[in-house]
Amino acid sequence: MWHRAPRPEDGGVTEIIAGLYMSPLEILSLLGAVALVVARWFPPAVRPRVAIGAGTVLLLCAIVLLVTGVRWQMLPVLAGAALALPFALSSLLRRHAGRPAWRARWWLALPGSITCVTLIATGPVAAWAFPVPVFPEPSGRFAVGTRVVQWTDRHRPETLTADPHDRRTVVVQLWYPARKSPPGTQRAQYLGRTELEARTVSAALARQVGLPGFLVEGLARAHSHSIFNAPVTGGGGRFPIVLFSPGSGGVRTQNTAWAEELASHGYVVAALDHPYDSAAVVLTDGRTLHATIASTGDQGKDEKLAVDWTAVRAADLSYVLTQLEHLDRGEITGPLTERLDTGRVAVTGHSIGGAAALQAARRDRRFDAVIDLDGYPHGPASPSLHQPTLALTQAITPTTDPRYLPRLTEALKFSTATGYQLTIPGAAHLTFMDGPLYLPPVPSIVGSLGRTKSPHIVAATTLAFLDTTLRHKPGDVAGVLSAYGGLSVYPPDNGR
């Protein structure tokens, strides 16, 4: 089952109802506000009871929401109710004071009622447009655990700061097959280890794209399906590894739905924060490193910068694989010691992270497969790729960079292993991350596949490819992929 609302024990104050993206308490507040407005249009005998009942329900709900935290989407609901309240209760107050009841003429009351209802209706529309994300339930047989590690490469200077003694540090989040946790266990906070970290990252992501922070405050309320530091599943087997690099300004958690789905099917996913590139990276000592790199607007300069940034990310990916090898051998303490199959490793990424994955695979033959999630191939096209590669792309339109497909085709065609390029109809650039779960469903932003279908397609296609390339499961991977869009297959060029 790939879509459900979190249970109350999953964590978070608000239990969001899937499809409505509002909690039961918020829906009750909404109904109370509407009832308060329409009370004026009820028959005189019923009107007082409706007004008193609606007002009481709304007041109690408002008190609870104020205690637990009011989402900004509820403010227009409460404002509309506040405007209607004096008019709904005026006749009751006049009767209580011994004065004759009074009700405005319908042609005077109608514009006010419409205004209040319109204001109230803004609430659920805003909740639908900017919801607390509801993560799809992983479909694999394993429960999912997650943990965060921080590693510093003492041999690599940090090139994005002026301090000559600074060394490159990366923060990595691991999702892995875990034992099932008892009912009521707190689910992992989205975007961070703590709510404070989640709020810091959420605010930084909003600034990155020029949005007011309150629009995406639902991200800091969200919880996924994994459990922090859950015990690794038993059995003693080793799990293939999938490394992931996020998009420009992106963070390690930006593909949580995808990572949890892969982990539930027996993979270990290691997603990176790239300091000074990711919007915000919270270190274990409490410091927050914000993004400092930025485009200039000059195409030539930006292309050169992108090549440099891609190279740094590619080095990060190789370094993390080295650390995972140390972890598996027990040279780094951790619960995944002797559980990582470092001989079966895929390198993946979204956007510029996909470009970094391609470059990392060219440089480092320890990577056995590559997945590029709609990433323009920055950097040199040589040496040729020797790993099977899957490139998922958004629907190609007249506004697509005309250099994109030729560069991607070049990377896939001149390879010593099979390459697959799958164009998914209805997909946009942000389809390939968690964006469809919490951004407005505007096709130009997140595609037209919907909040349920988008994560399903990305996970299903990558799982089919990974199962074939890393686990060598029999099956027609081209047939599976072609069911999701336009597929081009590039056979190995063994003459290179």
C-alpha cells in the first residue's frame, strides 16, 4: 500500500488525513466555522442552537490548536469564523438583554456570508497546496531504520572556505533494513534528527527558492516511516549499497520516500549533505553550514562552476564509499558492520547530483551501476562509463535545454555497458524527489503524475534496474521500464 496517513503513534502532533491533508481537529474547526456562518440562514427556531453549538465546537478546537500549534493554513478559517461570530450571536445577546431579536435583510447578509465562507475555504485549499507531507508506506518486506553519521576527510582540503586548515566534512544519512519496532515507536523526523534541525533546514530550503518560510513549515511537522537507530534486521546477510547525491541546494533527506522504499526491499541507501552546496547542513557540534555557492547568470561561467561543483560532489561520493568499506570491516564502529555488500554498489543522484553520480562512476570503478535522476551531464564525457546506467528524464518540451539530451545520449551511447534512458510522460524536474508530496500540484513544478503516482514510478523503475544490475535477478528490465514511458536502450560499445 503506497499511500496512507501517519498513525498517531508515528509521531507529530497532527494526524493528517490522506487526500484532505488536514487533521480531524482541523476539519472539525472548519465545519464549526462554516456552521457559524450559515446559522443566520437557518429557521428562527433552529438558529440559536446551531450558533451556540458551532461556536462552542469552534472555541474548543481553537484552544486545542493554540496549545498544540496552529498551522498557518488554519488562520483564514479562524479569521472567517471571527468575522461571522458577532453576527451569529447578536440575536442571542439581544434576547438575553431583553431587547427584540434582529436579523439583517438577506440582501445585506448574503455578501457578508459569502465573504466569510470564501475566507474559510482558503484554509483547506492552502492545506491541499502546501500540506504536511504524507509519505507512502514502503512496500517491501523489511521495516526501515535510519541513522545519521558525520565523516571528515583528513586528506582533502575544504575548497569552499578560505581556511587552509579546513578539511572536507560530509553528513550522511543511512536507510537500511531493520527489525520491526513495537507499536507506538516514534517515527523519524523528516529533514532532520530533531524538530529544531528540521525547522532550520526547512527555512533554508525556502530561502533557497525565494519562498516565505511559513509556506513550507509543514515539512518540519512531518515524520516518515523509518525509525532512528532501529536495530538492523537479523539473518546476517549483506545488503547492496545505493549512494545518493541531492540536487543543487538539496539536502540528504530530499528523496526520503524513495530511500525508504529501496531500504524496505533490502538495500542500504546512503544519502549525502554536501556542505556549502546543500541549503543547510547541521553538524554534530551544532553549527549550521549554509549554501555559499550560487549561479552567476552567465551561461559560460555557470557551466564551468557546475563542472567544479560536480567534481567536489563526485569526490564526496567516493569518500563515503570508502568510509562504508571501513564501517563494514569494523574499522568504524556501527551496527552495519559485516552487513554491507561493498562489492555491489550503485551511485545515484538528482539533477546536479545525477551529474556527480556519472562523474563518480567514471573515476571510481568500485561503483557497479549508475542512476541519473534528470541530471544534466556536467563535466568531461571521458573516460567512457563501464557501468550499466539508467537515466530518468522529465517530459521533453520546447523549453528544455537543447543541449541536455545530446549530452545525455553521448554519455550512454559511448559506454562499455548497457545504458537506458527513460523519459516519463507527465514528469517534471521535481517529480524525481519528495517535492510532489508537499508542493502545490502545479504540472510545471512537480509534474502531472500526482502525489501518489510520482514516488511510485521513480521507485519502481529504479528498483527494477537495481535488482537486475546489483542482484542479477532474471527478467526483462527493458520491458519493465518501457511500461512507464519512452525508453531508449544503448547497447555496450565494447570497441572503446
